[in-house]
Amino acid sequence: MATEAIGVRVPDRGAWHDLRAVKIVLHREMLRFVNDRTRMLSMLMQPVLWLFVMGTGLGSLVQGSIPGVDYRTFMYPGMISMTVIMTAMFSAGSIVWDREFGFLREMLVAPVSRGAIVIGKCLGGAVVAVGQGVVIVAMAGLVGVPYEPGLIVTLLLEMFLAAFTITAFGVTLAARMKNMQTFFGLMQMAIMPMMFLSGAMFPLANLPSWLHVLTMVNPMTYAVDPMRQAVFAHLDVPAAAEVMLNPGVRWFDYQVPVGVELGIVAGLGVVLLGVAVLQFRKAE
């Protein structure tokens, strides 16, 4: 007796389904972050301590050498960057968590491109990081930074660009990792030197040659400096303090424009996104 084969319908795959997958992954990242209040508070603790404790302490040491500027005002853009970068990296690290509990495998067998999953993950990490950074932006008045709409919009856009690039970097690292301990160890090894060498906590002027070279090749320098340029553009500070605290980034005798800095960050983000997609295509 002949048996009739039962047909199996495979769901259609297309741009619309990929866009829907991006939206779902983005929404999941936002829900995960909003429901984890402990994580929200812990991510804010470090930059707040650096800004108000370390900033006040360092300010007392340099008091008089930079008249007219609170040192916490100088550190403020760097602390925004720190908040955004740390939050973005932790968001990217949730991929390892998803792998350990089997949820990542379910996403990878879904009838959508893996690129859509990566893009949704990077957008979700960026949105979450910007949301966390908004809390630091709200503290602007406490360190002498004005609440001007143009400045706030500029900072939000620059935060999103930096957060997207860092999330793509984190997704690239996390794509093939099996446990959280390995990821966080590698994250600390990568992020902390990048933050310390970005000018987030000290001015880029009058550095030794070897340290100046390290800041030039550090991608995070080009994320921190545009934020500082935006903040100082809305401050009334003495010219001597401006030269000392906000010299910008120089490639030897060439002053790098802010547009070029943002282009570097954006280009790096696109490259890292492509690498992350390739890593996911190889992942099991």
C-alpha cells in the first residue's frame, strides 16, 4: 500500500521577515534591560564615582592650574562615554548567556538571516546604552554643563554612534565564546586600556610621544573627543584652559576635524558589524 508523503511548508524568507526579526531582537534587548534594575544601577555606579569622587579629588590637585573650569566639567564627556561603552559591552555579552541556556540556537534556526539577528542585537545594545547615558546627561547641571537642546541632541547622536560600534565589537567577541567568564575577562582586557587611553580622564595636550601615539591609534579616542568638543563649544572658558583641556586630536601637525573622527567611528562600526555577521554564520 503506497503511502502519501506529507508536505512541509517552509516559512518564506525575505526583507520583511528580516526587518521583523531586527525589531523583535531589539525589543527583547530593551525589555531585558528595563526589567533588570540591579544591572541598571551597577552600570551607573562606576561613572558616577569617577565623576563626583575622583573628579573632585583630581580637581583639588590641579586647582589653580586651570582657572575658570571645574575638572569635573572636563571629565563629564568621558564619563558619558564610559557609561555608554560599558553598557554596550554588557549588552553584547548577553549572547554568551543566550548560548548557555539554548536560546541562541533557537534564534539561529529561525527562518531569518543571521545578519538580521546581529543587526537587531547591535541596535538593541546601542539603544540600551544611550538610555543609560541619558541619566549621565541629566546630571550636566551638577558639573557646570548647560542644558541646551542643541548640545543634548548632539550628545545623543554621538552616544548612539559610539554605542553601536562598541556593541558590534562586543558581538564579534561573544559570537564564538562558550561561557560568560571568558567573555568578561576578555572584555576587561580590551575595554579598560581603550578607556584610559582615550582622553576620557586626562587631557590629550602635552603628552609624551609614546602615549600620544597610543591615543592616536585608539579608536575610542575618536568617540570621546567629539563629545568633549560639543560640551566645550557650549562653555565660556578662558582660552588657556581651552587649549589645555580641549586640544582635540592631532595626527602630528594635522588637527583632526570632528566630522573625520565621527566617520572613523562609523566606519569601524560597519566593519565590525560585517565581521560579527561572518562570525555568526560560522557559529553553530
